[in-house]
Amino acid sequence: MTTEPPPTARRTVEVVAFLALPCSEPGGAATKTEPIPLPEGCAGRPFTLCCGSPALSVEAADPAPAEEGGDGGDRHPAGAALRRAAALKALVRQRRLEALAPFGTVLPAAPGTPPPDDLAAFARANAPALAAAFERLCGHAQFQVLVAWDAPRAARRFAAAPELSGLPRRPHRAAREAAVAALARRLGDGIANRLAATATDAIRLPDTEGGLANLVLLVDDTERVALEATLEEIDALWKEGLRIRLVGPSPALSFARAQLETVGPDDLADAARRLGADPGLPVAPAAIAGLRRRALAATGGPDAPLPAEIDRAATLLAACARLERAPAAPGEAVLLSLARDGLPMAAGRADLACAIAEVA
């Protein structure tokens, strides 16, 4: 296992992901695990989770265009070159994440995330957030499903659908297009809900042209058969007119993306002020939950902090409490937060099949 970060070659080293490794024996530490082949260009720094399981901070230098097919010289305009470089970095990052997936539970990091200087202190300060993220992602993978149709032929195929059955024999073009659009919305909603029912979490993305549904799914390994069966059910609606694209499995980049924030004494003092605590001392862990509840109950005034600000303040004070000290200088401590790409879809299983079947 490589433990030194790769040379930067005048580029910034960033975190690719945090990787929780399977613990082969109770109380096993990261130093006892077998070496794993990290993706090319990556290095791993071991640390131990609060449950005693080994983990790695997987780090790499920001990829340069020369790493994949050359830099293109001066053939591309500046804007095109920048877009090409951004696409390349995203591709390299995705390949690295996918290469890590067989070795454990991958918690992806947001692009540009700097590695914490003191990895052990980072893990201790953010122990609950790390544990919750790994527990949620363990045994799961991300899939993207895109379903599109042949819109010009849809009116004939689904002529019996409620949106189309009431049209005159020769409807105006605008009326027919409006009816087909209404059918697309209903069919797309039914497909999206049915797919979401196979997942632990789901995000619906904007549809592409001719699209019915575009979803990102967080799927438990035990539900992959259900996902495949649902895709077959959708395909059976109109085999010659539907196009279904499945991308995955891949790490859950859309559902839990680690972001690190450096904090210092001023941040701690501000957090204490928001919770009504003594800004000069680390707050006792047992007192933080009560301070948070009291601050949330007092929100509503023009100068009152927002609930999100109160939650962040409580998280920061709790992190310092686990370290048993306050940060001594700006940027010494690093706070973990998790980002996602959208709001979760709410879907029940009871009435989902008919949402698709009733337009068949």
C-alpha cells in the first residue's frame, strides 16, 4: 500500500475518495490490511474509523491533459481546450472511483478537495459523519437510467391512452402535440416512480430531448435483480419505440460527495456565539445537543441565525470536543460535510405497476 502522496509536478494534490476497507478481524487496523492496487497516479494514506475498521484517504495530483492522449497543442481555441481539459479530469476521476469500488465502500470527494494535514485528527473530529456515510453507502452502487421514446410515432402507439383517445379524428397539430406531451409526463412519472421503488434513494434529473425519465439511483446489491426486472417491464411497453440506457454500477457520486472545510479560532468563536456558549473554551460534548435545541427554539427573529447555521455551529463544536481542543490557527482543523445532486424522490410500492400498465 502506498503511503506517500504522489509528486505534484506543479499540480495540486487532491482527495479522490475515502475508502472503507473490509475488516478481516475484529479490531483490525489499517496497517494490518493487505496492500491493494490503487488506480494509477493515486496514493493512499491509512487511517482507522471510529468502529475500528481500516480506511484510506485516496489522493492524487490533478490530472494533466498530457496524461490522456496529449494536450492537443494549439489546435483548439482557449474555450474548447478548457472544456476538453475539464471533461478529461472528470473522466480520469470517474475511472479512479470505479477502480476503487471492488476494494471496499467508496465515499467520493468533491473535485479539488485538499487532503487534511492531520488525517488521524480529521477522522476523529468527523467520526459520526464518516461512520454514517460509510454505513449508508455500504453494499450500494449508483446507476443512471435514461428512458426516451420515438415521440413522432407515440400518438399512434398510444392512441387509446386517455390523453389521446378524446382527440378528433384529424386533430390540429398543436392539440396532438399537447396531448402527446401530457402523455409523456404521465408515462415518465410512472416510469420514474417505478424505478425509484427499486432504490434506496433516487434523484430525478431534467429530461433530454425526447426523454421520458432521467434518474440517478442508489441501489442496494440485493435490489439489482428488481432493477433489471423493472427495466424489462418498461421495455415491454413499446419495444420498438423506447430507448433505455443504463449507466453503472459506479460509486455513489450523486448521493454522498465529501467536502472539506478548513476552520480556525474565529470560526469556533462564531459557532459558540450562535449557540450561546462560552467562546473561550471548547464546549463539553454533553452540552452541545441542548445548546442546539435551545438555539433552534429561539429562531424566527430578524437577527436570529438560520437553522442550517445552527446545525453547522453544533457540528463544529462537536468536532472540536472530540479533538478535546480548539484549533490553534486558521485552517488547522478540517470539517467534513456531504453534498448531493438533488432532493430524494418519494415513492411507494403499492400503486406503481398500474402507473405504467394503464398506458400500454
